[in-house]
Amino acid sequence: MSRFHQAHLERRGEPRVALDARARVFQGQGLALWADCVIKDLSASGAKIELSHVHKLSPRFVLLHLEAGNAFEVILKWRRGDLAGMSLERTHALVAPTVEPHLVTVREAWMALQPNRPPAP
């Protein structure tokens, strides 16, 4: 590995875990705009996603990690083609009995997308 690559890798505060996890970004008023994406890597403070360049990203948005049931409030740091990097500002566990009011839409989407969810009465 070249010195350039070693120096680049060592700049991160903590290691990122490589993933290929289903996710969704929510943005806009009431988080009403959404698009499916894939989380490519994740750490305690940041993430990289793959999302078609056709979808524009706001400077701040919510990233839903579908498998983990976590919603991250994020700040967009960079965008190159179909890849985007972000810092994680807050993490919310959607399995909690209640969520903050601004995340109700995200929690409802997460619950609707659960594969073993019983049908509504």
C-alpha cells in the first residue's frame, strides 16, 4: 500500500465497518421526500452511502438503517457521483416505545418495511 493510502486511512478517528446494508434517506419538510440507498460503510461518527446521483441531498437529512432499526440525523460532508459521505450527529433507536415527533414518519416507514410485521387489524 502506498504512503498516500496509508496516510489517508489513518486520518479517520475510528475505523469504519464495511457494509452492504439497505437504507433510506429522508429529507425535506416533514421528511416527506425519501429515496432508497445502500450504506457502504459505517462508524460511530460517520457513514458512506450509495445513492443514485439523480437524487439530490440536503445539507442535513435523516438516514434510516433498515436492518438495525436506527435513524441517524446526519450532515452531508461530500458527494461524488453515486457516493456520499456524512457525519452522524444523533442516533435514534426506532424500537423505543416512542420517538421524537420529527421522526414519526421515519419510524412508520421502518415499521412498514419490516419483513415479519403482522398485518394491521
